[in-house]
Amino acid sequence: MKIHTLTGVDNYFEDFQVGDAMKHARSKTLEPLEQVLITNIVMNSAAGHFDEEMMKGTAFGKRLSFGGVNIAMFVGLASQDTAENAICELGMDKIRLKGPVFHGDTLTAYTEVIEKRPAEREDAGIVHFRHYGVKQDGSEVFEAERTVLIKRRSHWGIR
């Protein structure tokens, strides 16, 4: 599988091919601010996210990042390449949080194109992606599939 990085202008429907794989250009180190603020806003009061002292006595040894934050980070990192020319997000499923993420972990996203098909409108097409997320040690901690309605260059691109 060839891994490449898109340039920001190469992400119209025509540019994606089934089997394409890409490493997204940016990674993100998870800050306590993201974890604590968002976890508080959504009132996820699970001790695994809130109670540092209790978590010291577990196999993890410290608080875990809230999975919703991790999902948002990985999809956000992938979106510049996979949704810059999106008209509509059609769905996301098969979400799997596959390992622990902690404050200070650096997250990197990868994407594979697993399906591409015409849409009911001529100015766009549908692309089905599989997103992967890894930590700085190379361990895979996230996977999901996402379907996006993407503009066709022939109708929306620079002529």
C-alpha cells in the first residue's frame, strides 16, 4: 500500500482512488486542556478521566483521555485531506478505541480509501474512508470508517 500526503488541492472526488493510503501532515500532542475542558463540558464524570489519585492504583497508572476527545482529534487531523472539499458528512461508524491514550501522547492519523462511488448529483461523489490513529510509540489506538460527499473538480475546481 503506497502512503502519500495530499497537498490540499488534490482532494476532490476525482483525486481519491480505492486503495490509496495517506499519512496526514499534522500530528497533535494531547494537552490536559482538551481532556479536562471537553470532559467537563459533556459531564463525563467517569473516575478514569477525573480522578488522578484513584487511577494511580490501576494498571494504567494515570488518568485516561476521554474517547470522544480522541475520536475528534483523529478525525480532525484527517479532515484537511479528506473533507476540505466535502459537501456533506454522510456517516461515521465502526468506531473502535483500541488502546489507552493519556495527556502528553502525540496522535497521528492515517487514512485509506476503501470505496468510491457516484452520488445522485453530478457535482459530487461519495468516498468511504477508513481512518486509523496511532500514538508516538506506533501503537494503533483508533479506527473508524467515514463516508463523505465530496465535490467533483469538474464542477467546483479551478478551470
